[in-house]
Amino acid sequence: MALTDADVQKQIKHMMAFIEQEANEKVEEIDAKAEEEFNIEKGRLVQTQRVKIMEYYEKKEKQIEQHKKIQMSNLMNQARLKVLKARDDMIMDLLNEARQRLAQIAKDPASYSTLLEGLVLQGFYQLLEPKVTIRCRQQDVEMVQAAVMKNIPIYREAVKRNIDVRIDQERFLPSEICGGVEVYNDNGKIKVSNTLENRLELMAHQMMPEIRVNLFGANPNRKFTD
């Protein structure tokens, strides 16, 4: 039985509807897949950017922390240097005061003559030379001569040898120093400096650890003491 035109049109419409439905379903499937892929890609990009942002701020935070540590270290070093300078200034003031007091010793003839005797004899013992030259302040020549005369027998008895002593009458020690003597061997190449200033510096150097402890207390970071 042949199909009528109406039947053909009906089948065509049915086929077109079926094709359109399949097309719509395919489009929806493609849209859904595209949406899914888009969301996945968007999530990946967001996560990537989030990681980058976190890494950036983490790096910045570390830089800031490092900068703070450097600043704190610089401030602590500056403070430590100020403390050390203040301590050094205090010690210098103490030594300057001691030098001023030294100048008063030479104003007491009895004490100063006894001190000169000890300084001269110490110079003899340190050199142990048969001939020595002594330099002193011009105003101390008489006291030094007396000290030499007193100490020669003492030295001879102690070391069992003679000593020839000359007081330099041409080159004196500066009059502005506190006092004391310099003792030289015969050719002048070896010197024992027993001026009051030199003795003070030597004693200050030897006693510096003790002076610092008395002034500032023991250093907790120091394991050994001299």
C-alpha cells in the first residue's frame, strides 16, 4: 500500500523531531561537559593563583621578619657599643684621676724620695748591666743622686757585681710628667721606663680585669679570668 503525502509529511516531521531532540540532547551534553571543564579549569586557575598569592605573602612575611631581626641586631649592637664606650670613658676618667693624684706624690719629698729609691733599684735589677745611665726630671736630680748612692751597695750585695751609674745631665725627662726615672744600658739600646705614668699604665693593664669586675660586675659570658 503506497504512502500518501500526508503519511510522508508525518514521517518527515517525526524524523525531524527525533533529529532535533537528539541535537538538543547533544547540545546539552556538550554544554554540560563544557561547563564541567570550565569549572575544573577555573578551579585549577584559582588554586594556582591562591598558591602563588600565599607564596608571595609568605615570602614577604619572611623578608619582614628577617628585616626585623637585622634591625634588632643593629640596635642591640649599637646599644652594646654605647655601653662599652661609656665603660671605657669611665675607666679613662678613673685613670686620669689617678694621674692627677700621681702628681701630688712628687710634692711630698719624703714619700717621693722613697719611691725613687725603689724605682732606681728596680731598674738596676731589670738591666743587670755593669754600666747604666739614668734620666730624670731636672728638678729630681738631687733626689735621684741620693737614691743611686743608697742603692749601689744594696745592688752589689744582692748580685755580687759592681755597677757604674751615670745621671744624664744633658737630656732630662719632661718637667710636666709626674716623676720617676728611665734607666738605660751603656749603649742606650735597652731602656727600663720607670716613670710614674708608665708604672700606672702597667699596673692598670695588669689590673684591668679586676678593675672592670669592681666597676661593672663579672661578665657572665666570660668563662676564664686572667
